[in-house]
Amino acid sequence: MPPPNKRRIKALRVNRARNKNDDSDSADDEATPSALPAPLPAAKPASLRSEVAEKDARITELEAVIIDLRCDLLALQTAHEHLWLDTVSLLHSTRTVLLAHNALKTLKRKADIAHFDELGRRQKHIHRLEVDHTRKEERTNFSILALESSLYDNSACNTQLRLDLDTTSQLNSRDATINNLKASLLTKQTTLTETRNRLYAVLKQANRAKLSLKEIKMAYNVLRIWNPTEGGEYTEAACELARLLTRAGCAASKIEFAVKACAQAFGIQIRRCFMSARTVGRALEEGGKYAEMQVAREIMEAPGFVESSDGTSHHGLTYESCHVTLLAPSYTPNTDDSDQSTWTYKTRFMEVTAALDHTAQRQFDGTVEIATRMASTYSRSPLAARERRVMDKNEYWQKKLEEMKDHAADGKKAFRLSTAHKTDIVTRYLGRLAMDEADVATSHILLTMLSITNEDLADAGKLSDSELQALVTKQLIASVAVAAIKISTSLNTATKLFNAPIPPFDNVHVPPPVLLANKANTAAINNSGNDILKLSLRNAEKAEKVLKRREAAASKKKTKAAQLAATQLELDTNKINLMILALLKNQLAVYRNVLKNPILTKKPWKDMSTVAIRRTFVLEARDRELARKNAGGSEEPSEAGVEFASTVIIEFGFSEADDGEWVEEEI
DNA sequence: TGTCGCGGCGTAGATTTACC
DNA sequence: GGTAAATCTACGCCGCGACA
């Protein structure tokens, strides 16, 4: 065992002390009843066994104490070992620390040397930097001084430039301002001009609007407020309205109510009251007998008129209507009715009357009755007394230029009756005239006939010389004679051929035929001169179309007639045998339509379609014509194909059908 | 102041409507 | 189908108002 060192010695001392304490403690423990087994009670006389038991228990307890002590001893030994190990460790550590201390001393010494070297270098660097700084500072100061000097100079220059800039700016600003002002002025002038123009336009518009408004207001007032009277007298329109309402079945006493009710519905005011029943009665009278008087007077004043008539049946009764178309004054206020240039064509209603039948004789009798009644009415009227003249019933016939009818069968017969009647009237008139003027009139007829030339006829757009020869010479000569007298005397203006659409002997233009009632009812009614029932546009177009078609047909017919007139009747058989189809047809047309050959007239064209047949018919007709001439011309054509003397029937695009009706020709 | 146009009234006759 | 009432028509007469 190694000799104990100081630390070990110390540790031993500690252990001894601890052991002493333990001993004392053990002594104390023994002394303490709790630590030591309890002292045995005073020995009593006990059994051995109990004594052994107590001893065993004491032994057990002691053994337990021994065990405990041993454990403590072991613990102390362990602690001692630990302490020993610690001591060894500390010694080792101390040795290590000493070595480290020495190393550190060495390092410190080296570090100090290095430190001093570094410090020297740094101090040199600092010195060098200080020197550089001093130099840079000097240079910087110099530069600053130079810059300050330059700054001072630049500031002065800048001040001067600023002054110049201010001056320039002021100048530029002034020019810009001027330019701006000029631009603004131009803009404002443009705006002003535009505004002025707009103002002028607006003023014009306002003026126009004012005028328009004024006109519209006036027109509105005119339309809104209807004055049925002028100067206290009911206007023709008012009277016509009353008559129409009466015809429509309105009682005279209810007409005022009806008119007012209509006006209220239409937004129209009627100035003052509408006419009373009594005045309505007067208006009806004016539309009846008074109208007849007026028509009679107009017929006497007019250069001529056209009569249109038609018939129809209603509930088994036959009715005949008649109206005339003639030049009549307008009767408008402030118009000179004596000036014929202001006259216009009017269609006047004559009558609608029941008839027993629709025969030609009945129609003719009706016309005679109308003429007689009209002459009587006018001659007995106060109007005739004031004008100090009367109307002769023959004047109606003298003034009648044309008749319009729609029935071929009875119409042609009626034309013949009318023509005969008029011829008689005109002959009587001419006779009276001849008696008045002796033989002057006769010579005048001849002179007038001789003075009519082809040029005159051509200028009038009428028949040429050849046409005159081709047509029925006798009829035309008679008409020319009548016309010549009429022209020379200017008294009889009605010496026209019946049914000539355009009178050939003076400048009086007669309008085309009026549409008849059972052909175009609406158009006919509206064409009848009624101022209130105006022709509707559709009917007008329809009527215009019909008239145009008829005019075209008439023109076509006239061309055919002219072609017919230009055809010379060929009597040479050699020439007839050389004729071609068209020439043969022309020859047949002359025989058929001019000479009224009774055989050819009844022969339809479809049965004369070949050259041979046509040539045969032409040769036969030639033989008959030569025979007729050799017989002195006494052989007249049969009545069936001959028109009444001085009657020319213009069918106006219509032709006679098999049933006697006139039907429109196809164009 | 005379003339003219209009409306109102009365009367007679014709026509339509309601009723038996 | 007849009859009475209602309605419509025609017309003369008279007064009123506008106008020259």
C-alpha cells in the first residue's frame, strides 16, 4: 500500500471522525429505546422457551443491525473508492492543467509578439491613411474652393439666364397668349357665325312655323267650323247635302239633327243652326223643278249637248234614266258666268221614270216628253219672264249632238227615230231660214261645199277626199249642207251627225260618252256631275282605262275605215283574177261594208278564208254591182244593211252581239 | 226702308206603325 | 186584315234678321 498523502490522510481523519460519530450515535442509539431493542423487562420468572424466543428475536434484530452495518460499510467502502478515484482524477487533471498552462503561456507569448507586429503595421497604415486624408482634404478643399468659385460664377450666369428666361418666357407667353386669343377669337367667330346662321335658320323656321301655324289654324278653323250659309243664304253644298239626306230617307225635320250629329262625330262645329225642314223643302224644290229650269236654260245657252240614256228593271218594272252632258257655267261667286271660257263640262241628271217597256219607240217618246216638259217648264217660269224668252221644244233636238245608248238592237232603231225627228226639225228650220233669206242660203250651201278642200279637212283631222268618196256620199253631203248653213248663219249649232264622237264641223269638243249605269254603276253615278259624290280613285282609273281602250278601238276602227276608203272598187275581171288574198279581202270589204251587199253582209269572214272562194265572191259581187248600175242605181241595198240617212253609229270599241247587246271588242 | 232668305207654325193629306 | 195613332210631307203664311 502506498504511503498516504495529505489528501488521504485527511480522508482518513474524516472517516475516523465519522466512525466516532457513528459510535456515539450507536451509543446514543443504544441509549435510545427506539433505536435499540427495548430493554428486557425485569426478569421475571418466565419459561425458557419464552426466553429463547426473546433471545431469538434479539438475535434476529441484531443480525438485522449487522446486516445494516455491513451495508453501510460497503457503502462507505464504495464511497471511499469513489473518492479515491476522484482524487486520482483530480491529480491527473491538475497535471493536465499545468501542461495546458504552460502551453498557454507559450501561446500568449507568441500572441503578444504577433500582436505587437500587427499593431505596428496598423499604426503605419493609419499614419499612411492620415497622410492620404490630409492630402485628399487639401485637394478637396481646393476643389471646393474652385467649385465655389465656379458656383458663384454659374450663379451669376444663372441669375442672368433666369432673367433672360423670364424675359423670353414673358415674350413667348405674350405670343402664345396672342395666338391663343387669335385662335379663341377665330373659334368664337366661327361659333358666332354658326350661331348666327342657326339663329337665322331658327328665325326662318319660327317664321315659317308661325305662318304654317297660322295657315293651319285658319285651315283648321275653316274645317272645324263649317258655315253652311254665305250672306245668310244656304250654300249649294248645304242644299245638296240636304237633298242627299232626303234621298237617303232622312225626314226633312230630322236633317238638322243628322247633320249636327255627323258634325259632332267628325269634330266639326256648324255655325248657326242647319236648315229647317221648311228650308229643306225649298232645297228639294230647287233640286227638282228649279233644276229643270236651270238645265233648260243651260241647254239653250250651250253650243250643244250629248244625251245618254239607259234602262233597267226593278221588281218587274222598267225604268228609264236620262242625263245630258254639256258646257255649263260654274256659278261660283265672283265669276262672270257670261264668259264661256269659264264654263266646264257638266253632266246633268234629267230624269228616272218608269216605262212600260224598253223599246226604241218608248225611249224616243220619253225623250220627246222630256224636251216638251223642259221647254214648258222653262217657258212658264219666272226665269223665262225675266229673260224675256221662251224655249221651244225643238231646241232640245237642235242642240243635241249625240246620243249614247248601250243596246244595239233597240238603240239603232232609236237612233233612226231620233235622226228622222231631228232631220224633220232641222229641215223645217232650214226651210224657215230659206224663206227668210230667199235663195241666198242655197247659194251659200253650194259655195261652202265648194270652198271645202282636202287641206281644210286634213287640218281638221277629218275625212279626206278619198274617204269622202268611200263613205256614204249622200249622207255626208246632206250633213255638209246642213253644217254649211249652220256655219254661215251661226244660229243653229246642233247640226251634227248623231253619234259622231267628235263633231266634224266646228271646234266644239264634246267629251267621250258617259259610262252607262248598268255598265259601270259607280263610275256612271260619280260622273253624273254630282259635286259631293266624287269619283273614287279606283273607279276613275277603271273609267279611264275603259275610255282609253275605247279610244284605241275607235282609232283602230277609223284606220280600218280609212283603209277601206282608200280601196278602189275593181271591176276588171282580169285584174280581179290576179289579186292576192289581201287585195281580195279589201274588195270584199268594200262590197260588204260600203255598198252593203246583202249577200256578203250576212256572210261571215271565216267562210271566205281561201283565195278561190274570195275571188268567186268578188266576181259575183261585181256582177251584181254592174247589174245594179245598169238598172240606174234604183236597186237599193236591203233595209237590213242600210243605216238611216245622216246617222253614223260609232260603237266606241263595242260591237253588236248575237243577242242584240253591245259587247266590248277584244283589243 | 224695301228686299230677300230663313225659320216657325199650322193645316191637310199621305204614309207608317202598333195593336187587336 | 182593319183601324187608330204616330209620323212624315207638302205648302202657305207670317215674322225676323241681314243687307243694300
